[in-house]
Amino acid sequence: MSLKQYINRQNKTLGEVELFDEMIGYFKNQPFATVVQTDRTHHHLVDYTPLPPYNTLWGNRVTKEISDVFFLVFSRKRRMARMTHLQAKLTSKIWPVHDNKHTFSFTLDVGQYHMLHNRLQINDLKGMYPRDILSFPLYSDSVSSYGVFYRDNNSVYEMAFEIASLVSYSKSKPYKSADSQLAHSFATANDVWGYMNIKHPQAMPILRHILHCCDICWECCCEHMPELLSTVSVETFERELLELRVGTRVDFDIMTLQQVAQLFRGNKAFSDFINEMARRLKRRMLMEEIENFRRDQNGNEPPRENLQDINPEEMGGAYILINADEVEREQ
């Protein structure tokens, strides 16, 4: 049973929270996925400082949920890992799946959008994520994304997906409040693959160098293995997620992988993957190079000082770890 079949199996109207729970329930039933979920009312909140003019309008500290669900997909066979912070929404509009003539729009929280769209540095109140979990230049814009549930003209639930940097607001006036709920639009209703790093285009050759030097295959750019940037099909989203084409590359970032691994204690396949990636990077003396680059990009301040031991039971939100090698075996 696919994700689309699972969320439609009851053949009844569902709310945003119910659809989110259905999505999480689907992955909980998959042998290739490990799901950590706490009470959904306890969100994973982070602080950030808005960009001008919103630092004046909203103040220097805004607290928002970083995502509804954190996806991390890895493959030891391919020596690759990708992650994305996905915010799940629901729109009441009916949308024909093959209607590419009109704009796909939905309502979102503008304070959260400002953080995800601009990939701002954060302060994690729970101490799990580093300050540059969104802003690290070697990550692509696929690090943050929106998944929007909707019904098509056959009353079938679908989910549109687009990376946060492509989602836009058409009005010219600044947002009044960080808590405003306003309509925003997808850049396209077509299926689009590619590679985007709007704020740090200079990072691609650096990332290519790192992956090449430690014998991790370079599959980031369009001609090899592009990232899914946008789709209005939940089937496309699921297929690309399991095929390691959703989210930013993170296999080179051992410190982040080790921190996230605390949520999935006991997952030997993930631990083995991290250890193998670390050995490759250490052999070529690239781990220190990556952390030095990270430090330089953060004004010589250690961006990892807030990391600490974490207790999965205290973490708000949902976290899904997918072993792509197990997906292949299941198929």
C-alpha cells in the first residue's frame, strides 16, 4: 500500500492533524523506517532573529516550530544521506492534479516561513539542532520544505511538495506580525528537479570537492541525481523520498549525523553508515576542513556549542529515519 492509498483508505474527510497522523502512521508501518514521535502538542520550537525590516517590526527574537516532521534518508550502499525539515499544511481548495495553468496556493504561518524560506540561523531550545541546521552553506535549499495536503476533483487526498525557498508571497506590503496566517504560492504546479542554493551558490564547487576527495559519489547536480524541488503528487514525493532525491545532502556532515543519531538509538545500520562516512572523511583529512569552513562561515564562532545529550522522550515533533537499502530489499 502506498502513502496515497494509506491516507485515502478510510474514504472520509480528514483535518490537518488527522492527515499528518496518517502520514506518520504510514511510515510507522514500514519495515525500512524508524519513527520517533512525541505528543504532537509539544512542538520542536527554535528561536531566530528576523532579517530587516522584520527585526524592527517583530523584535530580535521570534520563536517558531522548525518542522512538523524531520526526514532523514540514508544508504550505506550509495554512501549518501539527505534530510529535510518539512512543514505539513492542509488547504481546503480543490485542485485538479493535472491543472498546471493556475497557481497552487495555501495559507501558512509567516514567521515560520521567514525562517525556513531564508534559511536563518536558529537557537534550538531543546539543544538538538546546531545553529546552522538550516543556514550551513554546504546544504542546499532542500533543507526546508512544505508538504501541503489537498483534495483533487475526485475527492482523493494528495500532497503537494515544494522546497521553502521556492514558495513565495505575492503582496508587496511587509508582514505585520510573525503570527500572521497568509496565503502563499508554489512557484510551479509542475514536477521539477534540480539543485538550488540561492544564498550560497559558491558552495557547490566546495561540496563537489569534498565528496570527490573522500570517494563519496557526487550526485547533487541536475545531470546526475537531482533533488526534487516541487510536485503536486504525493506518489512522486514518496517515490523520490525513498530514492534519495528529497532533501539536502548531509552525508559529509558527521557532527550533525551523530547528533541526530541520538534520536534513533539502537539503529545499527544508521550507526554503521555514520562510522563509514567518518572513516572516509578522516582518511582524506576532510572532517577538520569541513568544521573549519563551518566556523569561518559563522564569524569564527563555534556553531555547535549548544549541542548536548538529548532525550528522545523530551523532544517535540516527529522524526523519520529511512534506510533506502532496506527499501530496495523490500521491493
